[in-house]
Amino acid sequence: METITLRRPDDWHVHLRDGAMLTQVLRFTARQFARAIVMPNLVPPVTDIAAAHAYRDRILAALPAGADFTPLMTCYLTDTTDPGEVARGYEEGVFAAVKLYPAHATTNSASGVTDYARVLPVLERVAALGMPLLIHGEVSDLEVDVFDREAVFIDRVLDPLRRRLPELRIVTEHITTAEAVAYVESGGPNLTATITAHHLVLNRNAIFTGGIRPHLYCLPIAKREKHRRALRRAATSGSPRFFLGTDSAPHPVSAKETACGCAGIFTAPCALETYAEVFEEEGALDRFEAFAALNGPEFYRLPASEERVTLRREPLPMPEAISEGEHKLVPFRAGETLRWRLAE
């Protein structure tokens, strides 16, 4: 097969940042995807309708001329979030979903949830509306090993929450473990998951190959090889429970190559091409369109794109860096040559 043609995909989890960084990275996501679920973990976070409107306006203003891209905004859940504000935002089409970060679990999550009992009124309203709840599924308890935090979250938080509110429509984002795959597969139609390109490629050894590789550090952190294989099986299975979410998370080199580096991998410049490689390696190119362009819209109750895109079997060299100075970024697979290229 020399070309792959499919409906234009959507990215159901992306970090576009703000200000100069937004201008720097948005073009890569807009080039590949028709829509994207935009993470709300700015500083300060996007916690109300007014902030979501303002952030959406900044994204649209930063789009390259002629770009056809729709940002889908999300509401950052805190201990003090007003259920009425979330409901109004969803009913007015401002919020596509609400995002739950356990406090201190990842980048800019200090304002996240510390007490699940305090957010129960919001979750009850979200469940009644049929509004998607997006979850960063890790406990932030420092006594729990970083490689176990996803599995522990399922046992301690996610499963009790779903038993209490079975009608909640949940996306467990960027899953990384065989335990999460099995839980989603057995969870019924209200439970889905996004899978990143980088977690399909990396296992935890990659972070330490030849020394510490800070540009491969992300949260949730990459796990053992058995977990990577479970993710690849799930993504390429054709199951509607799994769909594309890059979790592309750019940080400047100065924030990655430092004594206490930030978590996040900037995959936007080669996300779709990397997914295509994985599906080809797994002999599942016939199921690529469902994962990339159909399963997500179905869960979000949105129409799939009518536009088509084509990937060609052409070398795609990834640069060692993008831009210079304070906004210099190292993309995923820097210095490598990919086998597929998105046609312009």
C-alpha cells in the first residue's frame, strides 16, 4: 500500500498552550486535525465560560491563514466548581467536556481535585447532561510508585466513581497500562479511552537509553513493554472504546533540559504519521480510520468529518529542533525519518 486515504481525523486530547507558544505549535495540530479537544490547564486554568470564550478566541486568532480547524473547549474541574456554570457552558455549546485532574498529578494541575466528595454535585450534573468527563487517571499520592499510579487510580477512584454514577460518560485519557486496557474493554459503552502516539512507540527503557532522555519524559510515564503491547493491541483492535488523543504537550528546551524538567512530549508535528506506522506494523491499516476519525466523534456525539486526507509512503525527516531561543522545541522522533507523510 503506497497511500492511505481516510476521513480527516480529530485529536481528542491536545495541549495548545497560550501566548507565543500557542502561535508556535497550533499550526502543527491544525495541519493534521479537523477538531481538537483543548486541555484547560493554563495558568490560571480555564474554569468558567468567560475564560473558555477568551481562550477559544485566542486560538482562532493564532490560526494560520486558510486553516480549517475547530477547537473544542473544556472546563477545568476544581473543588469549588459551580455545577450550574458547567451545565450552562455545555448547554450553550461552550464546553465540549469537563476535565478532571487529580491535584498535583501532572503539569499545571495544582488547582485540580483534592476531595472527590466536594465535586460530586458537579459530577452528578455532568452525568445527567450526558456530558463527557475526561479524566487524568493517576493518583498523586507520593507513596504510590509512579509506574503504578494509573492502576491504583482505577481501583481507588475510577471504579468506585463509576459504581456510584454508572451513567457518567467517561474518557480515561492517555491510558498506559494493560490494566487500563482491560478495564475499558470490560466497562460498557459509557467508558472509553484515548491512546497517544508516543505510548504506542515507547516503553520505559526508552527514557534511559544511553542516558536520561528528558524529551521522552511524560505523565503518565511510559511503562513496561508488556503495557506498550497491550496498548497497540487495543488501538488497532477496531474496538469503538479506543480513539486518537495525542496529548501533544510542548515545553521549551529550557524547561525540559533542566534539573527538574517538565513532563510532556511534543508529538503534533508527526502524530498522524506515527500512528500510521504503528497500524502498518500491526497489520491493521484497515482499522486506522475508525481509531483516528470515527470512534471519537461517535462518543462525543458529533458528526465525523466529510473531508478526506491522504498519507503517502514518502520519507518524512523530523528536525532536531523547531524554532530557536526561548521557544525552541524538540519534537517527538527528532532526527528520525518516518515512513509516512501527510499529503499537503
